[in-house]
Amino acid sequence: MDHTRTRTSVRTYNPNVRVANWNEELCMEEDMLKDFLGKQENGTLLIQRTQALNQVLLAKTELSTGKEIKFGDTVMVVNPGREGLKPDGDKQMENLPRKLLEGRQCSSISLNVDTWPEGGFETLVKSVINLTGSCNTESSCNRNTFQIVRVNQNSGENNESLCYGDQFAFRSTLDNNLYIFSDRIRLGGMSSSKSGNSSLELVPLTENSHGAIPYGAEWTIESFDPNLRMEHEGLPVNRNEPIIIKHCATGQCLGAIEKGTVRTPFGRENELGVRTYYNSHKAEMDNNYWFLK
């Protein structure tokens, strides 16, 4: 008998016969499809969450107009940045401090949300949101616009001018319950900012506050020129005018952290905090200069 011919004529398997762990693979594929359809129905797919986040944060807002800033106005809070000096081959210029040579981009206070939360918008507005300095200083949206509100809601009308020395709060246009907040770092406490400074956050009012704005969310405005602060006290604050924004609770000034950047879904942005930068004349530096747009 020809054994070689016998082996070649017998088919050891059929293409329609499944081998190995075929049943497990089918079950895994079915489970993945069910999981995908379930997330799609609930709107929790990554692409759906990203779209929802962009639709909410990047929704257009209208800035208030007029020369003077008034209570109830919607504004952008912008740091003018620093252009930086160019040595152009001058050796003496090259010996200047590095921070003067590097410069810093113009930035506006903006919400930094990494991902859309599972609970949607209701969960978002009840959580603490970090704030960073975005390079977008031209287009106003929910992410970078805030409303000037009184600390004591019953003390006056909204159309009254904001004056130097008045205490006020920044309320986000995203929700009426969110305020820009900062607090001093307690002994043994940890700061959420990379630089170790008092971080800047957007916090919701708690149910126990009964609508009262916390002291850590109260601010006041001073003239950027130390020699004119007494003269400016009580005068209206003008739009697009350089100012110093002082935090009432810590006595420090709102500032763009030097060499501090944060990775966000919108790219690298400046880190913000409550810290006063002084020059050799004991005057605030441009890190603490702001204007209300």
C-alpha cells in the first residue's frame, strides 16, 4: 500500500470547522459591541464627551460695552504678558536676566477641564474646576468670560460702576453658582499648583453657604501705579485699563506664574495663582498686571 498517497488524499480539517478558542472570541466581540452601543446610547463615548465639552465651554458669549466697568458686566480678565527683549548681538543685552529675554505670552483666565464628567453638565458645575491662562484673548466664550458681581447682593444695583477699593467677586458665565476662588496654603497643606503657590480655582457655592460668597472669592482692585493708589481710591475702573487685582483673603495679587505652564486639552497654557511679584523698587511686576476687557 502507498502510505504517501493515503495521507495526501485524506483531509484532516474543513475550512468551516472552527478551531481553538473560537467561542470565547465570538463572546468577546459580542460584549464589545454591546458595550459600544450602550456607551453610544448613554452619550459616554470619548468622542461624544469631547464634543459635549467643546460645545459647553466654547459657546459664544457677549462682552459688555462702555468705558466704565459696572457691576453685572461680563468681562474677560487678561494679563498683557511680556514681549521679551532681543539682544540682537549686543553682549550687554545677553547678560540681562533670562526672564526679561524670554518674555511671556498674553493670556486670559480660562477654565481647564480635562474630560466631560460622567454625570454631564450637572456634575461639572458641582465640582472644582482649575483655571489657567489661555492665549485666546480675542474670542469670548463660556470658558474665559466672567461676571462682576457684588459680595453683598443687596447692597446696590447692578448698573453701578465698579470703583477702586470695592470688594467684588468673579462669577463664571458657565453657571451662576461658580466663583473664582483661592485660599492661603495652610501649615502642612498641599497646593494643587505645580509651582507651590496658592492655586486659582473655580468653586461652587455649598448648600451650607446659603448663597453667601466665601471670603476666598472676594477681590478688590488697585491702581497698577503705587504712587496713584490714594488718588484712584473710589474712582470708577475703566475698561482695558491696567490694574492690580488683589485677593482679600491672602493680601496677595492675582498673577501669572513665571515659567509655569500647564498641559490642557487646548494646548500648553500659563499657570495662574495668587502671588505678588516685586521688582527692586518694591512695586508689582507685569506678572500682576491685568485689564478687564
